[in-house]
Amino acid sequence: MDNFLVIVVGLLLFVVILGYFNEKITKFTYEIALMLFSVIIGFVCVVIGNFMGVEPVRKFVEGIGKINLDAFLMDGFLCFMLFAGSCHMELLHFKKHAKIVSLLAIGATLLGAVFYGLLFYGASLLLGLGISLPVCLMFGSITAPTDPIAATSILKKFNLPKQIGFIIEGESLLNDGVGVALFVCFSSMATAEKAGGFFVVMFRELFGAVAVGLVVSLLCFQIFKRTKDTPRQIYTSLLAVSLSYVACEYFGFSGAIASVVCGVMFSAQRNLQANRDHVMELKEFDTFWEILDNLLNSVLYVLLGLGFLHILQMSKVLIMSVLVVIFNLIGRFCSVGTASLLAGKLPDGYDKLSFAKLLTWGGLRGGLSVALAMSTQDMLPTGIYHIVLGGTYAIVFFTTIVQGMTMKKVYQGIEAKLK
């Protein structure tokens, strides 16, 4: 990109000014504020640049439109975001809630993709869009997984019960690997290619990633625990997560799952060492990852907000946006409701219906879904690609802004009925 530094300056300007404005005046949840205000200011920039002829502003808007979010996430910073979100999680909590987290991460994601795909296929037939069933199912696999970045950065601010909060966070950290496996299967069907059955792809994506994450984490932690130099410990964690991600990309495993495994393993090994040696955990390590996570999340939400304007210019997007948001809620509720029926007794006094309602409204989507949608550009006709990308953006915008801003009230209403 010719104006790379200009774009970086512009993005950081958005992050700093919008964050400060929200801190002092609006006081929304930080990520919600960044996306909402980015949409508003982006609209103003389009008006100033295109209709008032201010050249620097027009070039900035064009530069934002050229940013490849797929490359930014999948080939760039996703692994660090996932590691930051998981490096404070307890391995014992995973063991305690393994059944329900597995049902949600695997079963609910699979069902959600199928439910959503069938609903979208029905709408395609009624509206005469000519979208095939495999493409509709591929669309379902893009939108079915909840986003780990949105879950860890937004939902934890609402003081959810500890066990319920962990289940939502655990599902969101693991179901993206399932979503990618489904995406590979359905996209291969849509393009008449063979990638293996779902379980073959799932085995390769999941278990291969877990193996890589475990081996790399154990090897890198040998250096981590033997050095007293804090920067070197931080560099070692960066090496572990990036090496795991690159290795998985090379072997065809899920780099996202490997990043989560690295985070959980570093958390578990640090706790074991702290208990054995009677030392405090490294505050500098935690501070570094919190700051890096905050920065990358901030840039991501600004990019999502600014990118929303380009989507509105695509044909048939507005009418489809309403439908896909409704289908998303229906598919999410049916899938998590089915999973909760098989989960047995739920924690924190939740019944099946209340649990399904909470997870439906708390099923936020984010940049991962948009990145997957962008990756379909070369395999779909332009018109269908615009519908898939526009529908994905609509779901991300609705779940982040509308559901994110009302999540606290929905949670409080559910809690009031349980008492």
C-alpha cells in the first residue's frame, strides 16, 4: 500500500480520539463505541471526500477500502488476539465444563450452519437469487461461529456469572476451528472440489492443531521458565504463538485452535510454576498482552466500522441484511437450544430456555466472519459474493452494536426471572 503510514496514522487517530470521546462523554462499551463512531465518521468522510472534493480525505477513504481484512486477520494478527484472550484462562475450568463447551463449540456450530444455510436457501428461492444450497451452507458456516475477540472483549464487561461467562468464552475460543472446517467442506462442495468429509477435515483441523500447540508450548516454555529477563519471556510467548500458527498453516491445521492451546498451556504452566516456586505471576507479561490485545482489537473494530460503508453501496444488500439478521437469530437459538438439551444440568441455576436466550443474544460475531466472507471473492460470482459479504457485515454490525449494547439489559431480565 503506497500510503501505508498515512493509513496507520489515520487508524491510530480514530482509536485515540474516539476512545477518549467515549471515555469522557458517551461511556459505551469501548469496542462498540469504536465501531459505531467509525461508521458515523466514515460516512462523513465519504461525503467530504466524494461530494465536497477534499482530496486527502478521499484518498484516505480509498485506502481504507483497499485494506484486506482477510490478510490482516488470517495472515497477521489473529493468533496474537486469540493468545491474549486465552492466556489467562484456567485449564481446570476447561475440564469442569468440557461437555457443555464441546457441545456448543462443535454441535451448536454445525447445527447453526445447517439451520442458517437452509433458511437462507429458502429465501434465495423465494427471491429468485439463484444461490445454490452448498453456497448457502457455506454462508452458514461463515456466520455460525461466535467471535472469540468479541466475546472476550465485550461480554466479560457485563459481570456475567463466572461459570456461564466461562462457557460463553470457551465456546467462542474453540468454535472458530469448527467453523473453518465446515467452511472448507461447504466451499469445496460449492466449487466442485474435494476436501474430504467433515469429520476428516475436523480431525485434521482440530487434533493436528492441538498437537502442534502442545508441542510448541512445552518447548518454548522451557526457555520461558529458565530466564529471569521479562522482555525475553514476552518474546518467547510471541514466538510460541506465532510459530504454532505458522506451522499449522503449513500443515493445513487450524492456526486459531493452536493459538488458543498455546494461551491455555502458558496459563497452566505459569500457574504451576508460581505455586511450586512460591512467586508472584509476572505483571509485566500480563500488562503487555492486555495492551497488545486492546490495540489490535481497537484497530479491528475501527476497520470493521469504516468498511461497513463500502458494503452499503453493493446491490441487494439492504433487503438481504434484514433477512440474514433474522435468520441468524433463529439459527443461533435453535442450535444452542438443541445443545443445551443434551448438556445435562446447567451451572448458576440456569434452565434450558434461559440459557438458550442468553447465548443467542450473546452470540456476537466479529472480524473472523468478515475475513472468511472476504476469502470467497475468487470462488463466487460478483453478485453472490456481494450478498455473502454484505450479509456477513450486517450480522457483525447488528450483533456488535445492537446485541452488544442491549446485552446487559437482556442478562438482567433473565436473571430477574430466575430469582
